[in-house]
Amino acid sequence: MPLIRDIINVLETAAPLHLQESYDNAGLACGNQDLECSGALVALDLTMAVINEAISLKKNLIITHHPPIFKGLKQLVSGDAVSDLIIACIKNDISVYASHTNLDNVLYGVNGEIAARLNLQKTRVLQPMPGTHRQLVVFVPEKNEEAVKTSIFTAGAGIVGNYDECSFSAAGNGTFRPLKGSNPFTGELNIRSNEQEVRLEFIYPVHLENRILQAMHAAHPYETVAYSLYPMENRFAELGAGIIGELDEPVTVQHFFEQVKARFQTGVIRHTELFKTTIKKIAICGGAGKSLIISALKNNADLFLTADLGYHDFFMGGRQMILADMGHFESEQFTSDLIVRLINEKIPTFAVQKAASKTNPVNYFL
Ligand SMILES: [Zn+2]
């Protein structure tokens, strides 16, 4: 039986916590990672119905998209909605883990699921995140170049788009003088050493930094390794908020909305005036997406499909882009399928399933 920690590792490999937005609170909300995991139940939100389902199915892990503790919780007192949920989980030895904006910010995440169901092609992130990568420069003796390179690649550095094992190297002369207490790989005490070295450069995702540095040290022959870490301003099309892509061919907005209604079982789609006859380029943000309206405009989307738009937000598309609100739960509902799939791919024998309980708090009186 895997530990709860093992299930979390699978989720964090796919959606590292480092990628969550600053306001978020993804991760383990309550529980003990070192317990064996009897099974996991997946839902968009933590509700009492989901907890009761987990109890009856004897599953001690609930994985949600929305963190159950989002704003600071200063007390755990019965009668408060969030406290009651957390108390119920703790009483029943159930751990709760949330994969939220970190799962929004990977291309194959929440928005990738929506885009796939609308057959969007040529998808890329709508608003790439800053600060996801850094550059590592390390100086290595020539004969150790390949070993160090391989070790650093194996730890996850050097991946750019559809390429891996990316690096740059240039030969040069390195100097150092071993001092008292040193145990140099080469050279003599108190005498300046000149060594033929190679300057190796890699880029790497920040969340793998510790692993990559460990791999570098493990393969490097020097007692004290000369290396530098540099921040990068580059933004990568695979990491960030929202998604944008194209339909196979232009369709009428009515046709597009019919597809959305059928595939997402939406109660209602609220939208601005349909001033375009056909649309092709679609921007998407599951859940509350008003912060991405400007990015969708800049990327020349014909239509931006999202949720939680307020009255004033609907003015922001102007006569350039149609705005459509499909409902928060409706847009993100397939996130649970994604989480189940991510775990199944890595641990096929593990009992993970979607909760049967309805968690959408919004109902439509039609
Ligand atoms: Zn959401």
C-alpha cells in the first residue's frame, strides 16, 4: 500500500506546488503524509457529503482542486463551515490535499482538460508565468564534462519545449589555490593551480533546484564546486495561467455554445453580444478568469470562455472579443478526471476514484 506521501509525490511531480499563485494555499490541508493510504477520493471541493463518502468507502485521502482552508484559519471551532469540515476529517483520520493554481498553471492541467473537450488545436499558455526557471553555470574539469552533464540532465535540467539534454559548454582556463584544510582533487597546497575546465550552462525549473544541485555535487570531482545560479526573465509557453488555441475551422458562436452545453452540461452560458459571425481562436480559463481578459485580448482571441465574470467584467471585451461565462464548477469539473488519471498512470493498482457526491453549490432555476 503506498503512503499518502507517495500519492502527493505523484501529484507534485505533475503540478509542483512552486507553481501555485501567491494568494493560493494548495498542498496538504490536514492529515499525516506518513500513513499508508487506503485509497483516495477526488472532488473539486471538500464537502460533508464527500467526507461521508470517503468514510463509507474507507478511503483516508481526499484530493480536491479548491483548498478547503483558503483564507487564514485562526480557530478550529464547531459551527464554522470550514472548521466543521476539517474537524470531521481529523476525527476520521482523513488527510486532505489540494492541487489548485499549480494545476491551473501547467499546460496539461485544468485548462488542458477543457481545451481537449473542445478539440482546441495549437494550444499554448495564455499568460506565461515569470520566474519558473533559472540558469545554472558550473565549471568542470574537461575529462569530467560528460559525467557531470549526464547527472544534471538526469535530475531534470536542460528541458526546453520539445527538446531535452539542452546545454552549452565552452572551454577555458580555471585557477584556484588550495589552502590549509583543503583536500584538492588536483593541485598542491598554497600553489596556484591552472586547470583546463569547461563552463557548462543549463536552464532548469526552480522546483527541481535541490535535486539538480545534489546531482551536480554527486558527479563533480572537486571538493568545492564553482557554480552560479542566475534568475531568468524568460517565460515558457508550457507554464502559466489560461490556455489559447484554435478550432479546426471557424464555427458560429451558437454552434460553439451548443458544444460547450453538451460537453460540460452547463446550466447556462452568460455572454456578451454575439457581434462576430464565426469564431476560431478561443481563450479559456477554468474557474474565475477575469484577470486574464486583457491577455486574451492581447492574443487576439475571438472568444474568451471562463467563469465568475461580474457585470462590469462583461464590458472588458469591447467589440473585439466575445466573453462567455460557463459556470465555475462546470468549467473545472473534469479536473477530477485529470487527477484520477495522473495517479492511475503512475500507480495503476491504487484505488483512486471520483466522488459521486454533487459538490457544485450553484443551482439554476430554469
Ligand atoms: Zn476553481
